[in-house]
Amino acid sequence: MGLRFADPAAEAYRYPLLIRHLLQSALDTRSGNAIVGSDGRRLGYVDLERRIGRLACVLSASGVRPGDTVAVMDWDSHRYLEAYFAVPMMGAVLQTVNVRLSPEQIAYTVEDGGARILLCHADFAPIAAELRKRLPQIERVLSMHDGDPAPDSGDGDYETLLADGEDLYPFEDFDENAIATTFHTTGTTGLPKAVAFSHRQIVLHTLAVAMTLLGQPDGERLTRSDVYMPLTPMFHVHAWGMPYIATLLGLKQVYPGRYIPDRLLMLRDRESVTFSHGVPTLVQMLIGALGDRTLDADWKIIAGGSAFPVTLRDAARERGIRAYAGYGMSETAPVISVARRNEDDAGDAAALSCLAGKPVPLVQVRIVDDSLHDAAEGELVVRAPWLTMNYGTDHGASDGLWRGGWLHTQDVARFSARGDIVIRDRLKDVIKTGGEWVCSTQMEELVLRHPYVAMASFVGVPDPRWGERPVAFVVPRGEPPTIEDIHVFLAAFVADGQISRYALPDRLILVDELPRTSVGKIDKKALRGMVGAA
Amino acid sequence: MGLRFADPAAEAYRYPLLIRHLLQSALDTRSGNAIVGSDGRRLGYVDLERRIGRLACVLSASGVRPGDTVAVMDWDSHRYLEAYFAVPMMGAVLQTVNVRLSPEQIAYTVEDGGARILLCHADFAPIAAELRKRLPQIERVLSMHDGDPAPDSGDGDYETLLADGEDLYPFEDFDENAIATTFHTTGTTGLPKAVAFSHRQIVLHTLAVAMTLLGQPDGERLTRSDVYMPLTPMFHVHAWGMPYIATLLGLKQVYPGRYIPDRLLMLRDRESVTFSHGVPTLVQMLIGALGDRTLDADWKIIAGGSAFPVTLRDAARERGIRAYAGYGMSETAPVISVARRNEDDAGDAAALSCLAGKPVPLVQVRIVDDSLHDAAEGELVVRAPWLTMNYGTDHGASDGLWRGGWLHTQDVARFSARGDIVIRDRLKDVIKTGGEWVCSTQMEELVLRHPYVAMASFVGVPDPRWGERPVAFVVPRGEPPTIEDIHVFLAAFVADGQISRYALPDRLILVDELPRTSVGKIDKKALRGMVGAA
């Protein structure tokens, strides 16, 4: 194409989209807000900038060069926030290690990420020591802590090194497509797979998601007066990108360290926290910790990572927690869409709060069949400027992820009448029986309405005649229900056409609890394994 | 630097920042809102998409290819909105012609832009006919109108051609750095100078400015329920980029055609317009047109293009117009900063509404002296991802604009205690007398407080002893003041240290009105010319 391009003036500044510019922008708007550290310290934004400079100097002195990986194992702390900026701003790659994985899996991800330096909270010192023995790539381990220094501070103590360091690191501009962050997805199948995000991707995610949150209706929208505290681990997809957003906006930020429910509530009260995000289980946990208490001021929480039930949304609302759903995944940086009421919605607002909702700006969404043709119900595929370009060096998985030029979410979805994305199920959890698709999440919702069912999960198990057949796992509440009870209960939904009679489970397995993955999702792979054993 | 880059999956979609994606994003969020055309028609967003496709087909059939320039001369219309998308989406360059320039200047800018096709409202048919005669480059003129077709519709009538056209133009992805738009600055000195903006620049401006407006405090913030109507001509810096923002957000939009005060008010009433933007003079005009009336619902208006006086802000507020200042220029796409109250501001909020305010995300600002060292008061220089890279082929002016790697705004500014940008004066309007800088705008504000002064402007005139000396132009209200009256009145401000005694004007020239440029700013060049003649 014969496009036209500008011939820039000799000294014209060609602005690359770098994480450094998010910080600079926060400084240029001169936020007077504080960042409350996990050790209780209070930093201004100028202090934050200084500490980021010092951390970069320390890392540089430890041998970190552009392109190197720096791995972090920490709870949600101001140190993590500093690493979110300092490491990528040096041109190095921040690896956020999932500390909830098994030591074996952690070793795999750290080796795969190629980190030479590990920033490690004292709580994980034994794992770090083991890693150091097993992985010759690791040259240094810097120790972090929120109280007194650990007796063994590895190759140096974070705060001591920062205190002794220089303020000014000569951060430079570079290619915005350089990788800024990497981490591993915690899927329920196979080895953890690496995803990676460039500076450009993170900056664009920050702008578009910030725009979305600022544009939410009253009572749910993020404002510059909000006080932010993450309730998603910072190792998990950049805590949904929110620390970058909070910093760009110059918000007051509160970093809670390890999640201890009473401590989270204490911090909320003391620091007037008003904006957080977490998995639905976390919202449930906060409700439990609140006991009889109702909050004196609304706490807005975006709930994501798994389906957000309307019942949970309503229970939270009664306590002053205004939670609504967001949708995304590790591969998508992560935000794809956010539940959106309209300013004038009333009646059906509760249900709207729990949908995957509307795509954030620049996200393109389609619902397609196997041949990538548009379908009323099918796989949700997306395009956005912030999607991982691959699964590390796993070319087969990378090609599958991007088949046909769209990122495959592996989620089955449809659009509501007003265009909200409605996630129906994981593609792999859909139970394919006799040519019909049974949506496991729909079955779970229906069975949960039975008075003696506390929790429920449906999986498909191979069947020679029907392909697959549904099996129900139930955690009973009070008198354990029988399979007949469940059939009788579900008959009403068959009768009114909500579900097909093929969806009735063949077996009911009672369990004390449902197995969960490291990020708190129900582990359906484990459930399928239990079918033969039960 | 040894940066690391991802090796994308074979089919991974590398998302370029293209104007096309703003439109696609609006469609993916399924806005149910209408776009009200300047001819009264109502379009849905799907209709808009179809018409953009048709316009591209019509232009393509007229010979427009990527890299070609398409010039538009129109009032603020749905057609202009269509051209904002269709022309750049083809890879062609949209030239927005300033119809308020003299025919000579219009001819210069159209020739300089190199347009082969001109989309021209019937009101400008005589100018188009003249252009066609003088500029052999122009191959076709398509005629546009809001009522009946003009008797002579040039080489075709816009609506007829669209009605007869195909829906689907095969829009493709291309380099995001391709030029999307160009227009000429209307400086008060020299020939109009061309600026140009790429797709990437416009997309980033759209995101960052949208984020800013959505993040304003209650009563001033843009919401998804707002109804947008431009009150800045669409030939002027993409109407401040707002049509792109309104479209991305899927807002209801109202295009008013030629600005006729009563018609603007009628449209506001009929379509429930709540969000606009315009020069302070426009706000003044609306107040005049309202007469004794107060609006029944707030009308948020961003006022920019020249200083926004607190008195005007207060007068507007009394009528239900909640106006606040924005700052920018043709060279900056245009938004650099927006006045920002905090949610909890009260007392000094009026003054805060009138400052240039806080930079929008990604904008970096400095205040510097001639050597580009930081200064308490000096020239405001900026960096942002959406600044023109040059003044067309005028290499000298381009190099001056970008001297030292920062874009020179030619505005003198300082920061307020809370970090707001406070514009003091145009660098060329600062009156340099006896080694002191006298801020002409400050003098104008002070003299305006005199009961017999309706309007005032200060210019510096050459003086052999002092370098320059101030001269005051005054439009009197009631009894015309004398130079002695003004000196007595200003003595209080000298006494309390607000101004230096060197700032007292040497001469007072009474005039019936102040000369203005094509965009409504006071023409100080003309005033300086009048000093000798008066």
C-alpha cells in the first residue's frame, strides 16, 4: 500500500509505550497519595520513584542486564510493586513466580523462565535454598521480609541493599515490544506454560482497563479518590494489571502482605480501602470474616477467575461489598471484559453484575464454531493489543492458542440480548452426550438450589454408548441427598425446558469437599480421576 | 541492548493501533445509541458502520487510493464523522479544511495538502469551484448538503452516491504509523503550517483523553449516559478528538451543522445533550442565547483554545452550564491537560476549573528556560505519544518545534502548589520590559475588573529604552476610562505586589471591538499593527 508517513523533525521525540512512562505520568500529575507497604511503611510517589531507582541500581550491581530474567517470590507487597516497575524499566524481564505451586512446579517454572536473580520473601527461603541447589542458573537470592530480617538473608537483604544503594539508575528508552513480564499459566492439564507480555501490551492494557473501570456506573466505578488494595496475588497476571492502573492514576495503594482475612479487614478499616479485586472465593471469605458486621462504606471488588454467582453477589452487597464480575485469563494480560450495568439499569442489575459483560476498549470478541464461523453458542475467541503471542517455546500449544488468527479462550459463551458476553462453561468441561452439549456450570447452579446441597460440580465421564455421561459431585449440607432426590429435583427444570433430560446425572458422588487448583478453582481433572475410584 | 522479544505463534494477531479498531470496538460493545445527523437523520452504530463502508466504496470508485489526500469542507455533520473513519480506514489521509480562512488561505492549504478529492458542503460551492479552477490536482468534488441537493452537485451528491454504493469495503490492517489526518495550524503569524497525525497517535489520544474525562469528578465527568454534541468545528484538530472518543464509547451523538446559537439550544433541549466542548467565546455565546433561562439539566462543556475566565465559568454555572478548562493546541492532537478538581475540593474549585490543570495520562510536561533547564516560570514543553512530528515540509519550523527533544508549546506557564499547569501567557505575548516579563493575560484580567471595561487586551510594542512597553486596548462599557483611570485602578495591584510598576501601560487605546482570528482568538498581531495607526 502506498501509505504516507511523517518525516519527523530531527529531534522529535518518538514516544515508545514503556512501563517507565506510566510511572512518569503519575509523577507529572503530582499525586499526594501514599503507598502503604506490607510492612506498614508509607511511601509518597516520589519515594516510590526513588526506591525503584535504587532497586534497579541494586539489581544492576547484582549483574542484571537487559534481557535477563529476575524472578520474584513474595506476598502482595510494596516491594512487588517496585519490582513491577524497576525490572521491566531496566529492559529486564520480571518473572512472577506462583508461590502456591508445588516446589517441583516452582522449580520447573523458574528454570523455564531462566532467572539469574531471585527476590524471595523469607517465608519461601527453604524453597529458594532448594532452587539454588538444583538450578545453577540462579546466581543470587535477595531476601525480603516484613518484620525483622531473617537470620539468613541469602545474598543480601532487600531493604538493607536499597538503603545503601544509589537513587538514580539511568533508565533509557527502548523498543516497546521488548518483553516486560513472564509467568506460567496454572492450567489443570500438563506442565505450566509460559506466557509473556511486552511493555506496549502492558501500557495499552493499563489505559483500556483504566478507561473501563473509570467509566463504570456510580457506586461501581473507580475514582481518583478510591483507595486500592489488591486481593489477587501479585504473581497472578500482574494482579490483573491493577497496580499499574492504580499507579498511573496516583491512587492511594495498600499492600496487605500475605492474605489473612482479619488482617485484610483491619487494613480496610484503618486505610479506608474502597477498591479491590479477587476470585469469588475471596469475596466469600471476606463475608465469612465479617461475621455479623456490615461495612460503613462501600468496598468495590471486581470478582474474576471463575463464575461469580448472583447469590454471592447479593450476600456481598448486604455487607457493603459491591462486587461485580470481570473476565479474563492468564493469556490475556488478563482483562477481556467487565460486567457493566447501565447508569439507568435497575431490575436486572444483579444478574448483569455477574456476567462477563462488555469487552473493554480495543478488545474484539467473536463466538465461533470449530471452523471459526460465527455461532450463537460456541467458543469465545478474542483479539486485543495485549494477548500473549505464544506459550513460550511450546510451538504446538502456541499454534493452537492462535489458530485462525484469534486467541482461543477455551470458554463456551453466548451473547445476551444486550450484547453482554455470557460464559457458559469451559470448553473442556462441557459434557458432550448423545450429540447434545450439557453445560456443567448450568447443572451446578441448578443443583445448588437443592436445600441439602452446599457445593456441587459436574463432570463428563467417557461412555461407550453416549460419548460422555454427567456425574455429579456434591458436598451435602445436612441430610445427604440421593441420586433419586436429585433427579426428582431436576425434573422441574427438564419439564420447563431449561435443561435436556440427557443432562440428568448418571451418578451422584458425595464428598466432604471439592478438590481445588492452586488458584482456588475446582479441579475437574481430579474429580474425573475420582469417578473410577469412588 | 540485549532485550528479549516474543517469537509470535504463526497465526498470532499483531494488533496495530488503527482507527478502524475504535469503530470495531464500539460495534463489539453493541451500543444501542443513535447518531443524530446534521440533516436530522438518526443512525444506529451499525448504520454508521455501513455508511462508512459505502463512503469508502464511493471514494475508491472516485480513484482514492492509500496515501491519497481527501479534503473535507463541511459544518459539523454526521458526514464529517463518517469521513473521520472512512478516509483513514482506507489508508488515505483526511484533510480537514478550515472553512473560516480566507479563500486565498484555503487554496494554499488545499494545495499544500495535495487533495485529489474534495468533499464539500453546498455552502462552500463557490470556493470549491474556484479551487477546482486554480488547482489542477483536484479531480473530483463531491457535494454535501443538509436540505435539498444543490442545483449543481459537482461530480456527485454525497447521499445519492452513498445510497447507490456498496456496503462492504475491504478494509485491511496496515502500519499504525501511517498518517490518518492532516490540517493546517491557524497561527497569527506566517503561512498556515501543516500538522499530521498517525493512526497510532489518534488511537492513543482517544484512550488517554477518554480515560481523563471518564475520571473527572461527579458533575463534570463524561459517562456512558452522556449525549455528545461538538461545539468545536470538526475541521479544528478533529473537534478535539471527541468524535473518536464518543464513538469508541458508543455514546449518543448529535451533529449540529452550522453553529446557530438558537439551533444549538433547540438541539440541546430536543436531544438532551449533556456533553460538549468549545472555545470560551462559544460558552459566552450560549449564555447570551439562553437569555433569562436556566437549563433544566447540567450541560458539561470543556472550554479550551484560549484562557477560560473564572467570571465566565461562574456565569455559565448559574445557567446550568458546567464548564471547565482543557488545554492543548493543533500540534498536540490536541489535548495536553484538563482542569481537575478533586472529588473533595470545594472552596477553590471555581479557580481550579479554569486552570490548564493536570496532564492527561502519558503526557510528560516540563517548564523550562531557554536552555531547557527546569524553571519556576518559563515555557511549557511536552512529550506525548500523539504530537505532530513536524510542520509538513517546513524543516526550519519543525526543528524549532522539537528543539531539544521536547515539543515547544510557546506558552509560558508555572505549576500551582498542587501541581496544576497554570498558563500565564503566550511566549510571544509576554511583554519584555526593562528585564522584566509582564504577563499580558494577567494584566487583561486585572483591567477587566474595572467597572467601565468590557474587554481588554495588552500587547508589547517596541521601545528603544525598555525593549518593549505595554499598550492596553479596551472596549469600554459605559463611560470610557482614561489612561489615568487605569493607572489609578492598577495602583492597588502594584501596591500589593501582584504586578510590577513596569507593567502599567504607557498607552490606552479605546476600540469598539477586538480583532479576532479565524478561530475566535484575539488577534494580537492585528493589535500591534493598530498601535502605529491609532
